[in-house]
Amino acid sequence: MLRTEIPVNIIKLVWMTMDNTSANVKVGNKLNEPFHFNDGVKQGGTLSTTLFNTALHSVINKIDQKETLFLKSTQICAYADDLVIVTRYVNILKQIYLQLEGHIQSTGLSVNEKKTKSMTVAKSKARRWPQNLLVGGKNSEGILDFTYLEALINRNMCRS
């Protein structure tokens, strides 16, 4: 968090929220004795979402994203835990993916290989067929379309 330019007083508040936390487990109608923990946050809680988004934002900011796709060859779109890399060239896609993966791992997060997909969009219909992509020893399944923010994006460059 210190590397993300978050004010120190906010970081201290987060640590105070996480410090000396206790929880109980309820089985049926019986509540057990509280137990204490100092690592992690409640999954699905507001703080866990905020910390995840902060980590993801810092990762994306490490990649050059100062212009739009009209002025350069790569754009990274992120919403919640979904990331889309749009690029004009496969070799640049591989470079960006490897950079992102390295930065993501440095935050303690990881890329889910099973959820990583690739789609080719091209002027030529012959080049629009799905092809798997091998990057950094991980295989990305080639797909014909995907849904992003409730929009179906397909290989013909159309969305519905």
C-alpha cells in the first residue's frame, strides 16, 4: 500500500481495522468462543474489495497506459477482477501479459490460467479463427466471443 501513493493516515486506518481482529463461529444456535487473527481480511467485505482494487490499480499503473488505443498499440481495461488487454499485435500482447503477471505476483495475487482467454479480431476473416496462445508457459484458450460488462464482444468486431 505504501507504493500506491495512498496517504499514510488511510494506511494506518486499514491496519487498525485489521489489527487484533476476532471472530466467532455459530453452529446451529451455539456460538463458539472468539478466536483472534491478524492476517487477511473478510472475503467479500468492503475492505477486501478496496484492497484488491488498490493492488490491481497499482499493477495497471506500472504499465504505460497514458494514451488510448487510437494513439498506441495497447489498452488495458479493468473492472472489478476482470482485465481485458486490447492490442494490435500478438507479440505486444505477450509482453504486456508477462509484465502484468510479474507485477500481479509481486502484490501476492495471481492470474487464473483457466479464466485467461484470447480472441483474434482482424480485418481478414481468415485470421479470425480462435487460436490458443502460449505465454510464459501458460496456455490461453482461443475463443470466438466473450462478455465484458454485459456486452457480448465477438471476433467480427461487433458487440451486442
